[in-house]
Amino acid sequence: MSVESVSAQGFAEQSLDVLRHVTESAHEDVRRAAGLIADCIRADGVIQAFGTGHSQAMVLEVAGRAGGLVPTNRLQMSDLVVYGGDAPSVLDDPLLEREPGIAVRLYDLAAPAPQDLFVIISNSGVNNVIVEMALHAKSRGHKILAITSLTHTGAVPAGHVSGKKLVDLADVVLDNAAPVGDATVALPGGGAVGALSTLTGVMLVQMAVAEACAVLLSAGERPPVYVSANVPGGFEGNLELEKRYAGRVRRTAT
């Protein structure tokens, strides 16, 4: 790998190649993911999105954004403080996501309904809290849509005592096509730069949401979609849409 290839153009070319591959190869999986989303909306369910670390970027794409679906929740570690009453210092622990029982607490704080869909996002798909959330949601009868790297998860051992990985528990898996370690542009002498999973993960999320809206529209149903709060009437219109899900969707400052 030459020094010249480590550049903005080098990253752009590699990432665009992967994005093209993802958009061309994921059609069937996106269709199945859209079916789960549309079924959840039709059943008056809420989409519960969860991820840790940089996977939270894709969670933000799922929950509470302009052009996205209204019945969505963002589950995050800070819920332990915001809704669970823990001291803020609990979030100082960099290994918090490896502690058993955390996912169950987050689930209970969200209080999901049986028809809710869980969208769980993790590049490796092996962290304890990720697998624990998937196991717990599955045990409660929820469908699970996973966004992960099949390459990465296949190259690392399970981090949960069950020996399970996120891919083992999901009803539908969207492969973000990121390499092991996520970074794409190799550095001379070892290592790499240019993380990919956020780019491809966002693409897959938006493809699945758009396809779910197509499913609903084809059945004569209007998708409950947010308008930007920064256009005239947007904020007020969004509040009206949220009334249908009062007490079931949480919107806090980000």
C-alpha cells in the first residue's frame, strides 16, 4: 500500500465502490427488512432502535429525524440516567456495555409493546449488551432487524456467555459490508484509516425506511413520517403525528 493511496480520494473511491456493492446486492434483504418495518407500523407498533458507540449514528437515522418514521424510539446507555435515575457517573465506565443485566434494564425502561420491532445495530455484533438486548427482545416475542458486518462478526469470537452473536438472533440481517476493524484505507506498515460502517449503515437504514413507505403506500396507507421542524408548520405537524403514539415514543434533546 503506497502513501499516495492514503488520501481523501483513496477513501472516497473505496467507500463508493462498497456503497455501490451494498445498494446492488442488498435488495432482497432490504425488502425483507421493509416488510418487518411496515408490519410494525400497521400493528400500531413502535420501532425500538439500539446501538452503542458509533452505531448510535445509525440509531439516530432510525429514530426521530426529518424524513424518518414517527413511531420510533432511540434506546441508549444514557437512559440509565435520564429515565432510570442512576447517577451520571455510571456512564464514566468505558466497559459498561459489557456488564450483564444492562440491556434488560434498558428494555424495561423503554417498556415496549409486544408488536414493537427491534432494530439492533452493531458492526461486530458480539458485544455483551448488544447480544443481551437481542436475546431479551427475542424472548419477549419481538422481531429483530440487525445491521452488522458479516465479515467482522465472522472473524471474532462471541462476547456473550451464551455464545450467540447478533446475526444468530435476528429475523433479518442487513450486511453493512465493512471490513474487520471497519477502517478501509490501509496504512503503510500496518493499520488503516477511514471507517466505513456509518456510511453503509445509513444507506441501508434509509433504503429500508423508503421501501417500507413504498409498501404502505401500495396498500393505500399513508406512512407517518416526520417533516423538518425547521420548515413552516413542520414542528406543529410533527406534534400532531406524535399524539397517536403518546407515552410510547420519547423525544429528548440530543
